[in-house]
Amino acid sequence: MGVHLGLIYSWLATVAAGYLLAVGPGVGGLIITGRERFDMALVMLGVLILGSVGFFLNRLDYALESHLLRWRPQQG
């Protein structure tokens, strides 16, 4: 559970830093460029990328946790 929460908070910090600093080409820069150009397609592409990466990190963590902690009863 602690690794899962750590992964969530690190992903949120990475996204926030990429969006707030926008120091180079990246998803945060893509969203900012879309916002500045009023191009909703770019903004939505950035949001979909962020959501997809977060979803796959969550699934990867769940699979890894299930494999490494087989001795623990399943939750939910």
C-alpha cells in the first residue's frame, strides 16, 4: 500500500512540475501550447496521455504487488 501511495504522489509531482515549469517539450508543454493556441485537441491529447500513463502505472503496481505479496489476502 505504501509503494502504491508513493507512486501516486510521485506521478502527481512529476505532472505538476512538468506543467508548472514547462522547461522543454513534454506533456505539460503540450497542454500549455494547446491552451495558448486555443487548440482543445492538443489539451485533450495531453490529458489523455497523462491519464493513460497514470492508469498503466496503477495497473503495473497492482500486478507487481499481487505477485510479490501473494502471501497476503486480497483486498477489494
